[in-house]
Amino acid sequence: MPHAKLPNVLIAGTPGTGKSTVASDVCVRLGMEHVDVSEFAKRHGMVTSYDSLRDTHVIDEDRVIEALEDKLTRGGALVDYHSADMFPSRWFHLVVVTRTDNTILYDRLKARNYSDEKVTENVQCEIFEMILEEARGLFDADVVKDVVNNTESDKEDIVDTICNFVQRWKPND
């Protein structure tokens, strides 16, 4: 991305690990554009179906990628999504994978009124570090940052880390 004046950051992780909270805090502090991919897809009619078993919308990933191309090429976006595998690696200068202790994650998901099946599926995803391994397989090692978000203090440290990265970043980093 030769024209990007600010880096793009992807925050990925299992639902309930604090991606959206971290993303919102970073964007407020730095004025970056927050792209919550699921909400973006819903708002722009890019939902193809509803998965009743998982109680979630299924998005048209190809249409989302096409719609985000110009925005991400300009830089300065913070993208928030549960997965990293649909995005071109060229888009991101930093990929932060949020993780959470399984007991804390369980409680967070139950508080969202997730079904027992959905809680189990997401906790198992976290146990096996599926999102982290996915990111490590798709992006260069120096781009992926594994962070634990169990407490308010952890969240603040993660926000500070991302803000420091963005503030120190120079094109072609």
C-alpha cells in the first residue's frame, strides 16, 4: 500500500475476547476509522443467510472484501472481526489477536445469552487458539501480536500498544 499515510490494524479473536471494546477505544483516542465487519456487512446488504445453529449471520466475504478495498488501500482503518482468513495480508500492518482465559470467556458469553452450544463452540475455539494459529499462518510473524484481555488493565495495555504502534508507524514499515 504505497499511498497509506496511516497503518491498517486488524483485531481478530473469538467472540467475547474484547475486540470491539479495544477497537472503539483505539479509534476514539486516535481518530482512526473503526470497521466492524459484521455490522458493515449487515448495513450494506452483504448478508447471505442466517445460521440458526450458530445464531449468526453469514456474510458474503467476496462482496465485503471488494467494498473495503479502497478504504483499506487508503490506510488508517481499524478492522474488527472474529476471523483473519478472509482478508488479504497486504492490507494490514498489525494484526492483534485478542485472547481471554476460558473461564472469563465462558462468563462473558453466558452474559450475552449465547446458547450452551454457541458458548461451547467459542470456548473450544479459544482453547485450541484457532484464531491465533489462523493469523500466524496468514501473516508474517512480525505483524501478528498475541494479547491476553482478561481485565480492564489488560484492555488498557492493549489499547496503548496499538496506539503506540500507529503513532510510531512510518510508511513502508
